[in-house]
Amino acid sequence: MKRRFFMQLGGLAALSSTIPRLHADSSPAASFSITAKSSEVNLVGPDFPATAVWGYDGKVPGTELRLVHGEALKAKINNALEVPTAVHWHGIRLPNAMDGVAGLTQPAIMPGETFNYTFTPPDAGTFWYHSHVNAYEQVGRGLYGPLIIEEKNPPKADRELVWMIDDWRLLDDASIKDDFGGGHDRSHAGRIGNVPTVNGRFRDVVKVQSGERIRIRIINASNARNFALSFGDLSPMVIAIDGQPVTPYKPDEDIVIGAAGRVDVMVDMTGDPESVSPVVDSFYRQSFDLIKFAYEQQPLRENPLDSTIALAGSVIPEPDLTDAIAHDVVIAGGAMGGLRQAMLDGKWLGLREIAQQGYVWAMNDIVANKLDMAPLIDTKKGQTIKLKLENQTAFPHPMHLHGHHMKLLSIDGNALAEPRWVDSPLLMPRQTIELAFVADNPGDWLFHCHVLEHHAAGLGTLVRIT
Ligand SMILES: [Cu+2]
């Protein structure tokens, strides 16, 4: 049975707190009861004290939620924190009331209270869940976890790993630096930390065998840090981006994973027995080893498997561009951004006045100072939307649309050979991308930068579908 295979071999899968069972209505469901609470975990290693964090079930990452495509997810969230919270299911095309944006799609879950989320994920793939209340602090303190929807017929691999990447800003005693949402982070690159972890461990080592084929689901849970990963002599094949299948390809360059993004790779471990090889990040000026593979003495097999690694195609409705409504969206502001004035609460204000209220970014000259703002896009259900997104700022912005995936059509005017589905495309400085999607999911949906400090500083809007 597939599930058992993963439970034995899937690393974090063994942490799942509840196994799926049949429900009263006899449709298959996976039920979980998850508690958001403070705890202590050792992030940096034995030479340092433990770090006080907030985590789902007290863990970082939080309890892995894993179900098989077609199963319903029933997640009871218990809030044992001293602050309100809510859970967003990132990348899932779910009913609006389950989207977890407190103040927009539900009231916050108050301390001591619970909330039941129930929905059936329509897509298999690699997703995650995280707090959507003061996210720049709550996610920054550890409130995130993997959400894995297994394909019914996954490609063959010897093993699967889930790598949830984070980037912590820690003091010398390994405690979290308590400067969330500060002015510099809001107006520059966001909260970039100093301790990158994989699954809550700094400089982790993964034991592997020569010849092994491993599927790695990489999830970037950082507040702001983007990654560009190199696997050295290995040749990872990308099989999915943001949870959606792509025709498997070998990337020409490093594998870029913006904040909130996900990439699934299939890797044949072709290194020599007893050798060690790092996975290196070099998105920013200083490159570093994120994690290392250490080969065992015994190879598993001499030659790599030759079975297919392709996933079944996506089931998202294809946008028909012939009847699309076009929206051009300009992102402006931030340090070195040249934004002079923008609309805040319906009033034109100079950047200085806007900044005094903590905001520095705008979409089409409008600052998002609240969640239930006037929508930038207001459309009928079923309408195809074509979005041109232009980044006039000096910083990268991973732009996340809730409740939908969008097809990435072009980058700086160059059409993609194979347009791909994304929910958090990373828009580089001065870059323009074109996207299209069918607005088929009714509700008020956030469309915002997933550099969480940028969203808090005004970089977001609403898409209303009625
Ligand atoms: Cu941003």
C-alpha cells in the first residue's frame, strides 16, 4: 500500500499524528487535530541552547498533513497561543470560507478556541499550511507545516523527502531576534535571517545510497528569503512547480524557489559511496551549504532506474485567451523604488506620509492598509483573466494569489516554451510577467506579496469573483 511505503520511508511522514479513516458519509477523509502552541526546539545544534518557537503541535515544521488525492482534509486547529491565529492552506484551490485569512474569510481563532477546516483538495501535489494572522511574526516564529497530497499513481522512487526550508533571524544565544516587522525589513528585502534550516535543522546531513532515486519536495517557508539551489554533480529533474506537474526537465541553472514557492525534484544519487556532496544556495551574494548528502558504504544499485518520472497532468481549467479580460498591474515603492505618492484609504498621499503609517508599497498606486479593501479585479465567475505584472521596484516579490493557480505565459516579453501553473511566481526586480487564469472560484481572494513584511507594508490587493 502506497501510504505505508511513505510512512516507513518518508522521513517526516512518520510524524503524521492521525491516519486517515472512513467518515460517516463514507467518503474517505484524513482527520487531524493540530495545536498551535509555543515550545522549544533545537534549531542550531547541540552547541547552542534550544530556541523558543511557536509551532503546530509545538514542532518546526509543524505536523505533516498527508493525504491521498481524492480524500477530504478535516483539520481541527486548536489555538493554545496567547494571540489570535488562523490557518491558510497555501496553493489549495479550496472554498473561500476555508482559506484561513482572518479578517477576510473568517474571524480569527482566539486563544483557547478551535476552528474546523474541511475541504477536499482538487489537486495532488506539494503544498503547505501557515498562519495568516500577523504572518510576518507568526510564520517567522515557526507556524507552518507541509501539506502533501499524494498522487494516486506516483512515479517510482526509492524514497521521498520533504524539505521545508526556513531562514531564522537568531541572536547569539539562538533565541529569535524579536524585531518582527521593522521598518528596514518592510522597505527592503524583508526579514532575511542568519540561520537557514531544512526541517528545523541547521546544516543537516542526509544519508543516501549510490544509485538511489529520491523525490524531494522542497517548500520555502521563509518570510522573505529566496533560494537558488545547486546540487553539484547531481542532475535533479524538476517534476513539479508550486505543486503542479511540469514536463520533467533538467534546469540549465540553479533551481530558484521564491518565498512560499515549492519545487519537486527527482534525483538519482550518482555520487560515490562514502562521499559527501552539498546542496548549495547562491541566490544572494554569499553562497552557503544548505544541507549535505552523505553516501553510505553500500550502493543500492549500479545504474539509475529507467522508469518514468513524469507526473500525470494538471486538472486545472485552461485559460482561453480569446475571451480574456486584461489587467495590467504595476508594483511600485520600497527603498530605491521611486514611488512619489499613492492612494491610502482613498486619499492621495506623499510617500513620506504613507511611510509614517508603516506602508511603503503600492499596486497600481493603491496601498493595501487593510484586508477587506476595494478589489483591484472584480469579475464574474468563469471569466478568464490575463494579468500583466510589472515590478518597478528594486526587490524581488513572490506574488501569491489565493484560491487559484495562474498560468505563467511570459517573462519580460519572452513566451515560455511550456507555460506552467504557479501560485507564487517570483517577480524579479524590474521584471514583467504575464499570467492567465480562469476565475472559477467565487469569493474575495488575497493577491499579495509573500515577502510577509512587504504584505504588511501595503503590497497586496483583492480579487473578487462573484
Ligand atoms: Cu514583495
